[in-house]
Amino acid sequence: MTMRSLRLEPELDERVRRAAAAEGSSVSEFLRTAADERAQRTLSQRTSDRLADVIGSIRGGGGQARDTGRGFADALDERRRAR
């Protein structure tokens, strides 16, 4: 088993201790179970689900992005003419 350490604010530490005691488990076992549940939940989500709160929330208009191709082509033309 790999050993990890973490820092908890005093209030969170107290809640974890009380929750572990209420379940009849050690603090270590409680934290391992919590970490496993969180990891499983995170890894089982699709990327689109994890980003759902931000997908489509930015509207940039795309004006500058549309001009990028034309700007690049112009730069290449200038470079060719300079040779």
C-alpha cells in the first residue's frame, strides 16, 4: 500500500473523525473510501459531463479566428516575394 499524507483544516479533521466513528471505521479507512468514491465518480464521467457548466458559455464571435487563415496566407505570400 502507498503511504500519502494530507493536511486538513481543524474543522474538517473533526468532521472526518466524527464521521469515521459514526461508521465504526478508522479515519484512514474512511479517507480511503472517500478517495475511492471520488476517484470512481470523476473517472466515470465523460469529459463533456465534467465540462458541462462551461461548454457553450463563452461567445467570442470568431471574427479574429476567421481572419487567422487569411493572415497566415498573406504572411507566406510576403515571405515568398522576399526571396
